[in-house]
Amino acid sequence: MSFSTDLTTIAGNTIILTGKSNYQRWTWSVEGTARMGLFWSAYDGTNTPADTTAAQQEACTQREMKALGLIMKTVDSNIALEIQSMPDATDSVLDAKNNTTTTTKRRPNTKEIWDHLKSRYQKVDPVSSLYDYRQLLRAVLIDDGTLEAQLNQLIQIRSRCALNGLKLEDHQFAAIILISLPETYSHIADSLLATSKIEDLTVEGVQAKILETEVRRKGETDPAANMIRNAGRSSTPKKKGPKGACYNCGKVGHWANRCPTKKSNDSPAAASPSKKDLGQDVKAWGKKNKPVTGVGTVAVNNVEVTSPEFESTIFFYDRADITAEP
């Protein structure tokens, strides 16, 4: 597809200028198309050939024709008639040798038509501009995950102020954004101003810093991201297994008191009481490994029995001693 075909398609989708009500939207649409087509210079008055060669002259003429054609194709019939009725422009050329001036007439070029439409249809509303300016100064951004959309609204308000004569320098608007940030983002101003002056601030730099911080914080609070970040981590420490071989059977992988061979060899009559039974029958009333001499009283099945006189080391266990791993 050729560029001329692309331009025709784009121009067909451009807003049609009907008057003051849609002039601003029309200018944005035309400017976007002209910049994409590399002929915006015809609108801002910088469409001059790079040198005096025929190729450069021809390129300059092509840009002028495309820009003028885009205007005529995107205005309604009344405005097109108004453009056609514009008086001829006059060019004056001074002949230094003869000290004479030659005057020639021509049709208005793209820049002159563009300026004419601006003077006729651009609305200037001082009251609205003051209201917009107050909105900028009183803006307070909210940390609710939509900072990018809020920043875009501030940029639109700044554009409206500029259209009505209240223009803000880039560093001034950047400072307004920093002032309007929520408390949770106040560190951004400290970080930027620690290494630069207010005059060095740019809207792009401030906006990038804010959005970078917002994206990072969203990642930190995202459950899915936390699951990926914590993958492979164990929430509880693994229980240590026995080291070495079992003292009963010589095999590894279990404690001696849990040895399956020992259980199969023990007779029912010689079976030791379970930990549960021991925990129920033995009362914790003494200290572990304390030598005792004399007559003791032991509770067996909740019945106190007097033991004979003895001199020995008696072991008293509480429930924690019985249930703990060896």
C-alpha cells in the first residue's frame, strides 16, 4: 500500500471541522496525521528546502501539497468555501542591485490557512482557564492503583490552561505533580530533589518514577507474585530423622524404640506399657535421676502402694519426658 493511499485512509477517519465546538479535537487529529506523514513543517512555517537542488525543492512542494490537501479534506463545505474566499497573499522581493521591490500575489499557503482557522474557531474562555488552573493547584492524587489515569487527567487540564493563555513551564508542572502526590509517595520528591534542582525537573522523569513505584508495589501485594516468589520455601522446618543404624536390628531409618523387629520378637506378656498408659498412671511428683533412700509411695492405676525400704536411684518422668523423641 502506498503512502498516498494510507494518507487518504487516515484523512477519511479524521474529525471534520464544523466550527468552534470541535476545533480543538480537529487540530489534534490533523497534527497527529501530519506528524506521522512527515509534513508537519508545512503547518508550523518551517517547510523550507534543505538546499537549492531540484530534489529538495520538489520535496518541499510535496509537503505543502499534502498539508493543504489534508485541511481541505477535513473541513465541512462552509469552511472550505471560507478558505477559498480568503484574499491572495502578497510576497515582496527586494532587488538590492536596482534598489527596487517586486510584489507578487499568490494563494494562501498552509501556514496562513492554519493560522486563519485558529483565529476564527479557537475558543478562549478566561473563566474556564482560571477554574482549570485552580484544579491543578488543588489537585490531590489518591493511592488507589490508578495513578497513571490521574496523571493523564492533570496533563489534560494543563493543556486546556495553555490553550487559554495560562502556560506552565515543564518544571513548574512537574513540581505541581510532586506536591499533589499522596503521603505514601512523598519520598519520590525527596529522591529527585536530593540530586537536582527544581528547574531540572521534567514531567516525563517524575511520571516515570511514580509509575515505576506503583508497579513495584502492586507486585509486592499481588498474591500470585508472592506465591512465585516464595516457591520452594518450606513454611515449617523438616523433622530430623535418626542418624546411624538402629541399636536393635542394625538397620537405618528408624529409632530403636520403633524397631519393627523388636515388636515382632516381644511376647504379649513382656510387652511394655504404652506411652499413653505411662502418662496416665505415673504422677509427676519428683525430679529426674534423684537418689532416694527410704520408703516410697507409688501410684499404680490410681491406687497408692507403699514400696519396701530401699536405697536406689529412682527415675520419675512426667508426660513430656515420655512423649519426647529419644
